[in-house]
Amino acid sequence: MTRQEVKMKRGKDRRGDNTQEVDNRPTHMKEDTDIPTDRKGQDSEHDKNHAGCSNLGRDRNSILLLLLLYVLQGIPLGLAGSIPLLLQSRNISYKQQAIFSFVYWPFSIKLLWAPIVDSVFVSRIGRRKSWLIPCQYLIGLFMMILSGQVTSLLGDDGQDPNILLLTGLFFMLNFLAATQDIAVDGWALTMLSKSNVGYASTCNTVGQTAGFFIGNVIFIALESAHFCNTYLRWEPQEQGIVTLKEFLFFWGIVFFITTTIIGLLKHEEDSHGDHEMGVVSAYKQFSQILRLPIIKKFLVIVITSKMGYAAADAITGLKLIEAGVPREDMALLAVPLVPLQIILPWVISKYTAGSRPLNIYLQAMPWRLIMGIEFAVVVWVTPSFRLADGSFPTSYLVLLLFSYAVHQVALYSMFVSTMAFNARVSDPLMGGTYMTLLNTVSNLGGNWPATVALWLVDSLSWKSCHGGTEEGLDCDTKAEAEVCTKADGKCVTDVDGYYIESAICVIIGFVWLGICARKIRRLQELPLESWRIPSSGSSRD
């Protein structure tokens, strides 16, 4: 739940970048010249007489393959989202959670290497398969290696969790998945016929969401002994049906098998004639865009826009688990929210289709900031709802679900309006490069506040030893906590940094809104020519 924006990465463009607030979903930003090369000249007379109608039968196998590839891509993302929940039950520090949060960054910064993936390839293998095949083999290899080490990395062998190595391995997993995403996005545009190319974004949305669901919600449920004993077993056991070790090894094998089959059986048509720019040209375009004065102002606004709800989004779910809410319950809360996540973009898009889409953003932001306070209150009252057996009543889970549902409305209102504005001001003569850059900065604007918020929680918290011979001893460090425990005491949090952060973030958010609201309205009023690169003005009508 706290990683909702990680899942919202479905806004695709020419360079294959995703949008994070993104977490879930606009279509590709392609020019009319981006006609699938392998299909040029192959449309039948029947297609010409039925322009605009999708001939799904011809592309059914390709669509199924794309769905499979996007599902596989979502598995590492889902697993990365489940690890913080597992670590939280092992009492790691929030600074360690902040370190692990870097595993979400590859999908936000893949713009940096996307031109290389698009332009460098082995002709005999194929433009997209040159990257897809090795990336998927490496993902499978990493999963199989991880399966043999993850028990000790998580600290289940009696040692402390190895956060740095765990972060490094999952960062590489997501780096490979992000690179695979670039290749699959590009292949989708040549794999599908012109009339069906719009289904590429649908395959991405459905496939990646399903993969995340499998790697996160289903894994957390099947890994939980409580869930399995309650719903899936006759005889209770100490472990869930699936362990992380087994889950990783299974999907590592799946990656190897599917990649081998795709490599042997799926042929990639020659795409040397498609309208792809070179590496140097792509980076030159990025540089030209960044030099625009209006872009500099806009990027400063975007990169600071999500500070106000960093604590609510990044920490709330972890605090609920710390308060005793089972992690499988937290994961399963995502299930009833799925229909809402599907409906909201369609509803909100009706109000962002005009010339001032960011009006919805400005209207939704105060409510999202207020939800930061509401989440803090929910965390505060959570212990009082806990029953004697450690479970929580249905009334509490309904309260939790309602809180997250309201949060989703505000979140999606801001996401859809941002994407609508980016699409409106992006220069169509630059393909998807322009929008990719805006989306990337938007992603980074969500990543860095979350990492900083996690890092500061421990520093803003005060703990002391209660009971035993070391009454009153500070418990702010691990060594002090061990001294307290050996003295028959218990470390108790006197001041929780989460509540301090929540208040500070909300204040920062409203101050930011007061300063930037007028600037945002001015940006909307500017003519589209203000967002264009002057050197390309001669080519405009």
C-alpha cells in the first residue's frame, strides 16, 4: 500500500519510460510516423476499408506474448514491494528501510540509458531481442542466486539482515526489469499491426499490474502462516505454503524457460527502417528541452511537489505493521481497491481534458495533504483496536480500507491531471522524448522525498528503557537497546518521529501549495509555443 506510486508506472512513451505517479496509465506518445515497420505495406484491403477497427485475430498471439512479458516484468517489482513488509517484522531501522527504497529508482531514471537500448543492437538477433533475451536470462539467474541466499540476507539464520547486499541485488533486478521494459515497449510497436498498436499500453497496464499482484499480494498471502492456516489448510503449520526462497527459485526457472522459448520460436522482423533516432540525437534533444526557461521553472515545481505527503505514502504502511496489523492484511487491502483504480482514471480524465488540467491537481492536493493527518490518526488509534488474540475487528479493517480509498481518489486526481498536462505541453515533433523527460522528473520528485522521509524517522524518534536495572536509559541505538534488554528492561518509544514528520510534511505541503499554486495557474495560461524549442519553429505550421 505504501508503494502505490511504484505501481503507477504505466504512462508509456517513445523511449519506453514509465510514470510513477505515477504506481498505473496513459497511452504511448507516438508520432504518426511510428508505424510498425514489420507491418508496413502488409495491411490488407479489408483493413483499409475498416480503418480504425481493430483486427485482434491477426495479433492475438502477439498480444498474449506481450501480456506474458509484462507479467514477468511485474514480478520483480512486486517482490521488491513485499520485502519492506518482511523486513519491518524483523525490527530493522527506518534508515535501513530508506536504503532499501533505492531499489525503486531504476524505473524512474531509465531515461538515462533508454536511447542506448533503442539504438545499440545485434542485427542477427534483432533490435529488441538483443536486450530482451539477456535481460530476462539475467533476471532468472539473479532470482535463482537470491533464492539460495535470501534466508540469510533477511536475517532468518539468527544474524542481522544484510540490507546493503539485499538492496544491491534487488536494485539490479529492477534495473534489468526496467531495461527489459524499454525493449518490450519498443518491440510492441513493431510486433502489433497498425490498427492494434494501441493495445500495447493495455498489455502493459494489465500485464504489469498482474505481475505486481502476483509478486506482492499473492506472495505475501501464501508466505503467511496465519493466512494459510486460516483459509487454505485443515491442519495448522508454522510456515506458509510458500517461502521467499521457493518463490524466487520458481520464478527464476520460469524466466529461463519462457526466455528460451521466445528466443527460439519468436522471430523479430527487421526494423532498420523505423523512425528511431540515434543515441547522440536523443541526448541532444534532452539537452535542448532542459535549456528552455519554462522547463527549468516547471521542473523545480515538479521535483518539490511531493514533499507534503512523503511521510504518509512512505511510512504509514510500515507503521501499521509495527502496530500489529498483519502484513498479509495490508497486502490484501489492495484487492478491493483494484476496481477503484481502474474506474478513477476514466472518471477523472473527463475533467482534465481541457486547457487547464492542473486545476484538478490544485483542488485535490489539500485533500491529499489532509489524508496525511488522517493516516497519522489511524496509526495512533490502531493499538486500541487490537483484540486480545492479536487480531483486529472488521470495523477497523473497514476504517483502513475507507482511508486508503479516499487517499486513492486524491492520488489519482493528481496523477491523471499531471499526465494530462504533460501530454498537452509536450512537443509532438519530438515524439515521446519530451513527455518522457517530464515523466522522469515527476518520478524522481516522488522517490527522493520518500527516501528522505524514511531516513529521518529514527532521528526524530526518542526511545528509553522502561523497567529493569537500566530504567531511563536511552534506546536510540542498537547497542543501547541490547543493554536495556539484558537488564530485563524494554525499549519504549516516547516520541515517534512518524508523527513529527507527518506534521512537518503537511505544513511544508500547504506552504508549497500557497507559493506554487499561482505559478502553476500561470504555466497553464501560457501558449503552447512557450514550451517549444525555438530551433524547430521553422517546421511548425
